Amino acid sequence: MRTLGLSPLELRSIIEKAFLPLQCRCEEAADSSLNVWVEQQPDSGRMELVGKGVGTQELRSSRDINDLIARLRKQRNQSNQSNQNNATSRRHAAS
């Protein structure tokens, strides 16, 4: 993976730092795509897969990297909202 002249390690660092203070872990797959996990809640230690097989070949500018991070954040937020709604529904059903 060679994006914008960035090494895989540099790209991983950019993505992982974009989610601070949450923990984020990126792993490069054999096909040069990335799998991205982000912590569900601060200091929870529970990681959630928010991007599987994220293509890096189309990342040709800093805007492309920014758009990717925005998509990953949106996916994480939607997943967290869904999880909260499910937990609320279970609590009401148990009442």
C-alpha cells in the first residue's frame, strides 16, 4: 500500500490519531486493504469493527483520507446509536 507517498504505518497512524481519545487499531490485510477497529466507549476497552476491507488505493489526497475518516466515524456513531436503542428496548421489555 503506497498512498500519497505514505507508508502503511503512516496511514495507520493518521487514522488511529483521528479517533483520539478513543482507542483505534488499524490492521493491513493481505490485499493491502485495512480493517479498522474503534473503541465503543471511552476507556471501555471494547473494540468494534467499523471498517472491514477499507480500500486504500483510491486515497489520492488528504481530502480522500479525511472523507474516509468521516465515513468511519459516521459508521461508528450509527452503530453506537443502534446499540443504545437496542439496550433501551430490552430494558423497557424487561419492565
